Amino acid sequence: MVELEAQILAKNDMLAAKNRGWFAGREILALNLVSSPGSGKTTLLERTIRDLKDRMPISVIEGDQATANDGERIRAAGAAAVQVNTGAGCHLEADMIAKGLAELKPAVGSVVMVENVGNLVCPAMFDLGERAKVVILSVTEGDDKPLKYPHMFRAAEIMVINKTDLLPHVDFNVEEAIANAQTVNPQIRAIQVSAKTGDGLASWYDWLQGEAAQARLAG
Amino acid sequence: MHELGITRNIVSIVEEAAKGRRVKRVTLDVGQFSGVMPDAILFCFDIVAKGTLLDGALLDIQKIAGRARCRSCGGAFDTTTLYQACACGSRAIDRLAGEELKIREMEIEEAP
């Protein structure tokens, strides 16, 4: 019998640490955006890019199983984007980010948003070297999702509740959703936005700018 | 199905450690909250191991139950969910077990 005691995700964790150092050396804020498919990640990104284009340089790494649609939407909004198609993969891994960065070449002091594959399960397990995970939950989903997918809500620093313009038409209870997220992760922050109407986006931008300032200090 | 990628990692880590020798058995520690399903790894293993030093090896998965220690009262307790509170009501807990995802050991075929 040969003792191994080998961590199965050690290689990804090592590559993620390398990415983290790469970001820190360039004072770049890197965020990992995770959610179910259809939560409005791309719409939130498009709006953020348009609204902050004079204040915050943003570039995007897009992960999807297939198509270049999201990358095209992001470029149309005015930001550089590389699309990393995962093929059969259900999540992004740290080495894909490293390859994406080599192509994207983000500027010093800028923000890199990684739009992960729409999936609340395995993206929680794979560190990409980001500063924080941002989990997006739309009000057309269930307010009990944080309890159903505790790994993801525990790994995230902030929960963005999106599509609040639809609240009058759905049974989603915002207080309940926040309470459920805090049950899983007492430290999680929650903000409510509508990427469509722009409602609540100011607090999202405040949070982003705070994080970007910290990334510059840490670099 | 992230278990397929994870099984590839397992096979490649063990193959490297085996240094050309045939592997008869691999033992994994898989925690209840590791985020992987033991059955899915078993399903993938035989296929991924085919043609490698692990071809035909037995995969032994030790499932590790959840356990945590409360930061408030100091008591240790079993957990069945990732976010179970302590009986004293505190949610400030440190996880002691249940998140393992590692290869514990391998059994190598003796040289003839």
C-alpha cells in the first residue's frame, strides 16, 4: 500500500493561485459570476459595461458550452471579451482562465469579469483565482435556491437579486431569499437590482468600485 | 457531470505516482459535502482507467460524514447539511469533516 494523501483538485487550486498572483501584480479586480442559466448575467454585464465605461475599464471572459453569442453581446456593449467554450464541460477551470487572459490582455488596474457556465453546482468547487464569487439569483427562480445549492451560496461573497421589475408578477419573496442565503452563509451581502430598468444598480456599482479600490491597494 | 473531469484527475495523479507499476486498488476519501457523487466517479472510473496503469484496478471510495465544531460553545456535532446550526443556536461553526476530496492510498502490484 502506498500512501498518497493527494488532493484531487490540487492542480486546479495551484493554477488558480497563479492567476490570483497575476491579477494582484496588475492590480486587477477579478470576479467570478455564477448563477443558473437565464438569471440575467449577460444582461447585467452589458448594462454595467455601458454605465461604467467612463469610470471603470471592464473586460470579460465568457464561459459557455456552445455559441459565441454572449461574447458578441459583450463586445457590442463596448468591452473586450474572449469566449472560452467549455464543450462538454459544466464549469470553467483555472487553466482556461489563464489561456483567456493571455488573449484578453486586460489593462493594469482594470476589472475582469468571468461569466461562468450557467450552473449552480460545480462552478462552486473550482477556484479560478478570482477575488470574489458573485452569485446572481433572479426572481423568476425559487427563493429557496440558496438552500438547494448551499455550496454556491456559501462560496459567494455577494448575492445579486436580479429582475426585481418582475416582482409584482411572481411569488418570489425577497426577504425569504436573503434569509435563506444568510442561513447558508451568514457573511453574504445581498443587493437587489433590475438590470433592465436600472433600479438598484447604484449599490452594485458602489460595491464594484469598493472592491476595485481594494484590489489596487492590495496590488 | 464534473465527476468525469475529477475522475481523469484521479487517474492521472495515481498514474504519475505509480511510476510504471500496475495499480491494483485506489482508495479515495470523499466527504458528504465535497460536491461529488461517489456513484458517478465509480461510473466514470473503469472507462477513464482503460489502457492506463489503473486498468482493471478496484476503486474503493470511503464516504466521510459531516462533522463540525461550534465556535460558541466548543461542542462537536454531526451535520447532515452544509449549513446546520449547533444545538446551542450558533451558526459560527468550523467544519471538521465532510469536505474531503482526496486520494488516500494505492495498492501496487508486486513485481513477479
